[in-house]
Amino acid sequence: MIALHHIACTWNPELPDARCASLRRRAERHLGLRLGGLKHVSVYAVRAALDAAQLERLAREGLSDVVAQRVGIDRLPDGCAGFASFVLVGKLPGTTDDEGLSAQRTLHDLLGVPFAPAPQEVFTSDLWLFADALDAATLRRLAEEELGNPLVNQFAFGPFADFAWPVPEAEPTAAPTVETVSLEIADDALDALSKQRLLSLDRAEMKAVQAHFRDSQIQARRRAAGLPAEPTDAELEIVAQTWSEHCKHKEFNALIHFVDRETGREETIDSLFKTYIRASTEEIGRRLEAAGNNWLVKVFSDNAGVVRVDRDRLFVFKVETHNSPSALDPFGGAITGILGNNRDPLGTGRGGATLLFNTDVLCFGPPDSAVPLLPGQLHPRRVFAGVRQGIEEGGNKSGVPTINGAIAFDPRYAGKPLVYCGTGGILPDNYGGRPAWEKEIAPGDLVVLAGGRTGKDGIHGATFSSLGLDKHSPRSAVQIGSPITQKMLSDFLEVACRRGWVKCATDDGAGGLSSSIGELAPLAGGSEIWLEKVPLKYPGLQPWEIFLSESQERMTLVVTAEAAPALAELAQLYEVEATVIGKFTATGLLEVSHAGRPVAQLDLGFLHDGVPRKHLEAEWTRPVAPESAIPENLDHGDVLKRLLASDNVCSREAVIRQYDHEVKGRTVIKPLMGPAGIAPQDAGVIRLSFDDWRGIAVACGLAPRIGDLDAYASSACAFDEAVRQIVSVGGQLPEPGKLGESTFWCANDNFCVPDSVYDAATNPDGKYKLAQLVRMCRALADLARAYHVPMTSGKDSMKNDFRAAGQKISVPPTVLYSVAAAIPDVRKTVTSEIKEAGDAVYLLGRTYDEPGASEFQRLFGAPGGRAPTVRPEEALPLYYRTMAAHRAGLIRSSHDVSDGGLAVALAEMAFGTGLGLDVDLAPVAESVAGGGIPDAPRRRLAALYSESPSRFIVAVKPENRARFEELLGGGATRIGATTAKPRLRVADAGRRLVDVPVAELERAWRKELLA
Amino acid sequence: MKAVRALVLTGFGINCQDELAAAYRLAGAEADVVHFNEWLAGTVALRGYDVLNFPGGFSFGDDLGAGKALANKMRFCRLAGGRTLLDEIADHLAGGGFVLGICNGFQILVKTGLLPNVGGNFAQEVSLIVNDSGQFEDRWCHCRAERPARSPFLKDVDVLALPVRHKEGKLVVRDAAIRAAIRERGLCALRYCDAAGAIATDYPALPNGAEMSCAALTDPTGRVLGLMPHPEAFLSIYNHPDWARRREAAGGNEEGEGLRLFRNVVDHIRRNRP
């Protein structure tokens, strides 16, 4: 038996301990608990054969900070006496312990042996010591709510006298077995089987599997291969994973019977994806091609969409969601979300793209929610804090700048948050003359599994995310990401791909090897996998678990037998495990074995095309939602401050500061800019290299609450928002007749909707929800065609419901558009904040009386009424004129008008500039249109607070006014000027509505969003 | 004339190697980006390089304390001849070479004892611990250079605007003797200040709570420089959050202030070539 030692480190008592300060703050705010004396100790449990000198050196030089820390070996450090209670937080067996692994590296460096990650020899835990004698219930709350999460951590707590060193559990071992599962059972037993094994297959799908295995030819082939007539556990799991909603998008490909009660029309939609998303993009592709334009390179068919930057470079862009895992363990869910999404660009084409930026769009319940929690539900504040930290660690530690994003709050996100992670990357045009965006595989090529080791983590992620959440959701679906493992993998992959050794790369994400091999095998015509070769984190995994594991930071590479030795040598240098685990064949089969024993043999045709088509019902009735009554004689200065302080408008600085938005040294428009670095911006802009000035602008559009009035308007407004933010910074939309000159634009659509499959008992409004989705897709197609902006990739997440205690919390149907566009010269882009006193200020675009879903209405209760409408026939000509003014360099500052309307946008442009604005809205109010002729007070409110899309506020130097006005025609309304006096003054025909120091507005806006 | 050559390390979570290499190239030097293990395996030797660079990033994910795990490698791992990488650096310095560490690189230099190295024996004398805010923060700050500059990187530099992007940047000093040596020998090469150059004592102008408001250290020879702010992230004016107005004020000059440090050291090396 190898000895177990404990090394404990704590900060010198005279130094502040930020972790203790943070816990003290949170305990008081969240639990109403004022903590007395507090100490944090890092504990390393080391199970290794060490002599006394080695142990001493490991502790003092290797693990502790000789200047700032005290250390104890097999005892607590000095200064840990006199405490009354303790909480010890360790990791559940099998959970990622990166710090333990890094300590293990130091141990192996010290011993002079090559690093080996398994077996695990160093285990970390956090020990918290409290001077107060806290009772068990309090300690448990501290442990489970503030210091860890029972889904990933194990805890010990109690009186300090009871403290005992943690003893890592030995991993259970089990002999590998392959079970046979009988499908020759009654239909309701098939349902039960699907549920019990977390297969997420409905009865029709179970029957299809049953029928396949009854086929006599299949049976004969199985006999020959030594497999049982009925499916093995692995086969059933592979089919369930491949056919999961997550992987197969069955609802987006369903036949939908759509009834429109508003028009009385009925129709059948043959796949939302084909009808709206693919058809519009293909049409745009044909237009581009006709104009001699070839920037649209690869859409929908790979891990990320591919467009062309120039002769030598391609841009790859993908946005994913990680909602269900983030609901269970917010930190783990978000960090694996961002790292997992990073692997999509890395695994596009032959692989090895250089990551350029991340975007993050997050939807949470209100952070100060007082609604009692359902069993298994985490408070929105905890979800927000954990997700924020996950994105910080995932993005920052990967060296990828987070350059754009958004946060939206609504009580309906309190069950399942939405966590959208986007990543753009640059792929070379070719590797040694072979197109880098193409995946190429031939029979005989080898399957290499590279990166992290495989464990039980994340099993059933693909099938689980296809279900609603409840308190029985599998905890194996929760895992913690390892940014360092992935960074080392991506460094290695980039070099290996550039040397031409990799024919194809793909991510091992949801569904694990089953998914990656399943998707690659058809490119060659078959594949054979030898599971005993897969490096494991610990023994005891069953063959099906190895194949289905969703352990993070792994990628599957395809290499020729000739290139394999060189690849292995490079992997060794980079300390990345890269193991040959199989080969490609031409048999038409996916064949899996473990140490020579057959585990699975599935026909690729059946696997990919055997899933029965879904038939769904949709029925649209326009919801009726009255407007709020607005009091007369409002103090608009006060209203503006309340708007600025609302959750959906207030400053995101506290979150943004904790994301690195400028690593790589090329971010030109960051989320916050200006002299004080606090003015919020529209699109993010990043330069591609240090050798030229080309760049990319990226923006996100999201308007879920408009969907309460009209799902079409919600989707159209979201699309317009993303596009106009890029136009705002100087992006140039493709123009008809000029398409040949244009540079690329590409969009990702990400739908996150509640369960939209009608069921009289469990989902009675399912038909309406599906109709909302249909209308959102129609808006996508209409706007994409109108603006000539193709979708190049996207993803849907269909079951965003949380069920517990007989209640259901469903997200509002939400679509995020993430749009990226080429910027030929980043030096010509424009930021939002005003630059100098005396500039003329204009509103571009028309304001409508459409107050529905506005932040202003929300201040007064129900935000009903007419929804904001995108009018492409007005918006597009305005965008073209605005683009011309940008090209001529006439726009000095530009900010799009969005949440809160014009008043909020004006205030934001002044933040941190030391300047002010003086405007009169009379010309805007006079021209407010829509729904008959509104009266003067209504027109004034619309001018101040309407959230009509397709509008900008711009500042123009006085000497450029004439040229600017000529270019904009009637699209620009001059409303005032920037001032040296730092006040925001807004009048209507001379009548003062707002006259407030900018500093006062800024104070309201910079509230603490997350305690 | 022989080119000035910079070796820029990468791997194990280092992630600012490209902008650091670009800084040297823009300053007229040659820069090679080399994986840490190529240096450790002896396939790339330090000989022939003028400046060894430890870029920013998160080596080993900041586990064990920022920079610690990589510093351990430099102390513990042995090259083929039985020497450590720290021995190699000692030779490089003795031969007139320079060492630069930025952010995570600075943390590594501190934890290997290369900075401030008042005692000359590479014992750790200071540390960089978690910011008083407890948070990673990305924000622009101002720094004032110690005059006269001991490090050629900072020759004639007065006040610089640079971004800080770290969680562990609070400098703490082992004892009064080291503190006195740092002060008396002018080893605190940059101090956080306000826009006018007055030394910052409060957050956020002092972003991390560092002792002496210290943002950078040199060793007594001036050949080793480590700093928390990122000069390689201000190579062009377009890095600055207020670039639109700065560009107008600069009369169209598009160079960032951070590039000056690299021009300085490249000029210094050129001028002092035998």
C-alpha cells in the first residue's frame, strides 16, 4: 500500500485572503450569516512513494508559496488552531481535478519521471475553518450553496475537533461486459425501457429499432460476427445517441401541419430547416454566385460554417448552447459550453483553425428573484455567478478574447438558463495545396483520439439534453472542463494540421466517440473501433460507456498510416495523448470491439437514415396583450434613471471586466470604450493579423420578450439588431448590383424553445409554441433574403423546460442571431461614444408608435400593445445610405437604438466622455407613425422610448454636416448637438423633458448587477 | 549587422506569444516562437538569442498559484547534461542576454527567483498574489517609469497607458530588507499612477493592491524585467479604448505606446553589439 500524505497551505495571516472576503460577503447577503474568524486552507492529498526529503521539497518548493504562505505536512499549518467548525470541500470521484493534475506534474518533475495523468496521485480539496461554532444545518448550506455543488463536490463538515484528512476513494473496478437488451417486449415495456435507460426514444423510434433487429439479413450478419440477435447495450445506446433530438434535430426536420387562425390558412411545412433556413441561404448563395462572388464556402455540413476572407484565409464561426448542464452545475455547464464550442471551429474541415474570438449571450432569471425555488432548482443568482465564472475561466485560460455578448433577464429563464457560446476562428485556405475546409477520409485511414482521457463523465449528455429537466436528471451529465488540457490539445492540433498530417478533425462532444465516429464513418464507408486502446482516466468503464462517454477536451483525428508516427512524436513533445483507436473501412458498418470481443455492429444507413419522421401540429392565434396605462406628467429624468437601472439595460461592466477582451492584442472595438472605458458598444471588431488592417465585426441580436406579442416580430427584431450593430460600426452589407465587390457576411441561428410538441395532458399549449417557432423561422428566411445575409451554421435546443413539484418553468421561445462580417479596414470603424463638443447629433431611421414589449412599458406593468416591426423596405435603403456615409468617413460616433429607446441610447453615448448632449425631439415626435395618427403625448413617448428597430444615433463633425445630410437624404433627422457641459438635456419643441448631469445617469446605470 | 533575436516561449497555457513576437518584429528584431518542451529537450538552445521572453497567459491554468507549475519545471527538470533551465538562464544573463516576463511571465520570473534577485541566488523574495478585488480584471491603467531606468526596455519612458489582465498581480515582499533593497536600488521599474503621473494608491488606478504600487520589477543588473501590464497589447493605437480621440490628438500616428519598450531594447542591443 502506497502511503497517503497531506500537504496543507494557507496564506500568511497578515495578507488579505480574497476568497475569505468573498465568502464573508456572500454568506451575509445570501444566507444572512455574519461570519466571524475565517480561514482557507488548500489541501493536497498525495498518494505516492516519497522519501522524507522529497515530500518536504514537494511541499515547500513545489506546492506552497514560500513568500506568502505557510505549509504543513501531515498537519495543519501554524495558525490554524482555535477554530470551532470546518467545511471540507473535495471533488466527487472521477470529477476533473485540474489542480491535482498540475500538482501531479510538479511531483513527476521533482522525481524526474515523465508525466503520467493516471492513476491520479494528487487530490485537492478546500478546507474552510470558522471561528464560530456553526450548527450542522448552517455548515451544510454554506457547503452546498456557497462553497460547492453536491453534483460535483463531496463535503465533510462539523465541529473542528472532528476534522479528519480526506482519504481519496479508490475507483471501483469492474470486468468489462456486454449486455444484451431484449426488444421483444410489449409496446408499453418499450416505453419503459427507453425511459429507464435514458434513451429518449419515443415508441415509434423504439419500434423502428425493434424492426431493424428482426430483419433476417441483419440477423445472419450478426451471427457471423458473433453478436447476439438482439441489440447489445452499446448498440441501443449508439442508436439513441445518433437519433437524439440534440444530434438529429428531428423537430426541425419534422412534417408540420400549420394552422393560422389569424388568416384561416392551413399548410404542411416539410421541415423548418429545409424550408426556411437552408432555402434562404441557398437562394442567397445563388445570387452571390451570379454576381461572381465566391465567399460562401461551406454551410451546414461541418462543425462550423466556412466563409472566405481572402485568397489565403477562411473564417469559421459557430455558436452553441449549453443550457441543461448550466442549470445543474452553472460553472461546469458554462466552462464545458465555451470549451466545447471552441472545438467546433478547431474541428472544422481538416482542423487546426486558430481561434479568434468568443461571444457569450446569457439569459437568466432575475438575480434578485424572491420566488421560492422548486426542488432541484438553483437560484438565478447562483446560476448567473457560476456561468459567469465558467465563461471567465473557459475563455481567459484558452487565450481567446471575449469581444461581444449580451445578458437578458426574464423570470422564465429561472428554470433553465440559456448559455450561448460563440467562437470564430481563422483557417488557412489550404494545407500543402489541399483545401483546409474539406474533410477527406479513405478506407485504411487511422482513427486517432487526442486530448483528455475518457471517464464516466457526461454519459447521456446528448439524450439528456433532449429531455426536460427534473430532479432526477442524471448527475453523470455534469462535468467540469479543463481549459489547460484543451489549450495543449489545440496548440498541438494547429501544428499537426499545418504540417499536413491530419486529413480530418472533429470534436468529441455530445455523444462522444459514438457521435464523432458515427459522423465520420460514412465519409469513408465504415469504421472499426478498438475500445481497449482508449486511454481511460480510471479502470472500470464498460465498453458502451467508453464509446458514449462525453469526457471533454477530446478530438478525433484522421491520419494516414504513414503520417501516424510523426504525429505521435509531435504529440509526445506537446505532452498530448494521441492514440490510434481504430481505422476506417468500406464495409458500410460501424463495428466496435473491446479486446477482440464484438460490442456493436450497426448498419450506417440504418443508423443515419432509419429514424422515423416526426409529424407535429402547430396552430397560430395572435395573443392579445393590452398596453400598460402610462401616468401623465411623468418626470422623464426620473424615468430615464429607472430605465438605466433596470436589469436589462444597466451596465454589464462588472461581468465584462472579468472577461479578457483583448488577449491576442488585436481587438479594435471592445465591449466598453471611450476615455473612461465604460461606454457600451454595438458590434465587436477584431483585426486578423499584425500585417494588415483587415478585420471582422461580430454582433448578437436577441429580442425574446417581443415574442410574447408576436414571435415573427421577435425573430425579425433580433435579426435586425445583429445586422444594424455591424452597420453601426461601419460594416458594409452586400448591395444588389454591387454583390461582386462585397465582402462576407455570415450568421448563426440558435433557437432555444420550450417543449413545442403538443400533448393534451403535459403540454396543452404545444401547438401554439410550435406555431411561434414556425413564425420565428419565417422571419429568419425573410430577413436573410432581404439583407442578403446567409446562415452558415446554427443549432437548436428544443426542450428548455424545468419540471418539479407538479410545476413547469418554460423559457420564452428565444432565437439568437450571431452575425459576423468582414471589415476591409478596421481603422475606419466607428465607436459609439461622443468625441467632442459641437458635433451635430442625428437620429437615423423612422420611429413608430409601437410600444409593445418595451422597457418603458415594463416600468408600468404589462408590456403589451403593438410589437416593434422590422420594415426591410425602409431599413435597407437607410442602411445603404448609412454605409455610404461611413465609407466617406462622415460619421464620428454611432450607436444603435435598442432596449430603452432613444433616451437610453443618448445617455450611453455620453458615459465616460466628460461631454453632454443637448437635443430637441420635436422633429422626431412630429414624424412618429403607425396605427392611425397618435396624439402628441403619445408621439413624445414614442420618440423617447419606442424600441422601433433599424435606427441609429450618430454624431457628425459640423464641417461634414452638409455632405452627410446630402448622403442620408430624408433618413437623418438632426436633433441637436454634443456639448462641453456634461449634462443630458432632452426637450420637445423647447419643453424640457430631461435635464440631468451625465454623472447622475451613470450612477444609476452602473448598479451592482451581481452581489 | 547581425539581427537582434528574441526567443518567445509558448505551450502549457501560455497564450500571448503571437503579439509578443509581433512586438519584436515591428521593432526590427527577429522572433522565434518556441514550445517550452523544445527548450527543455535541448532541440532549441538559448545560445544565439538576445532576449528570452516569457509571455502572458495561464501556464497550467494558474494551478498552484499563477506561474508556479511552470516555475517548478524550471527548477526541477533536468536537461540532458543534468543542468536546470534556471542554470541555462543564469548563463544567458552572464553572457549579456536579457529576460522579459509579462503578466504570467512576470509571475514565473518571480516564482523562480529571477526577480528581484536582490540576493543573487535565485531564491524567491517576493510574490504576486490574488488582487485585493479577488477578481480577474481586464482594464487599462497608467504606469510611471522609475528614472533613470535600470532596464533598457524603459529608457526615457515616463507615463504609459497599458492594459492589465490578471487575477494575481498584487506584489508582496518577503521582508523589510528586500523591501528596502527594492526601493534603494530602484528595482521597482514601473508604478501604477493616474493619468497625470501621480502614484496610485486606490482601486482601480491601483488595480491589484500591490505594495509600493509596483507594476514591474527589474533585477539589480537591469537585464531581467517583469511587468504585470501588457506592452505587447498596445502595439497599435487601435488597442486603446479611446483610440478615436487619441488618433486625432496624435496627428495620425498609429503606433501604440507599448511598442516603444521593444524599440528601446532592440536599439540598446544593436548599439552595444561588440
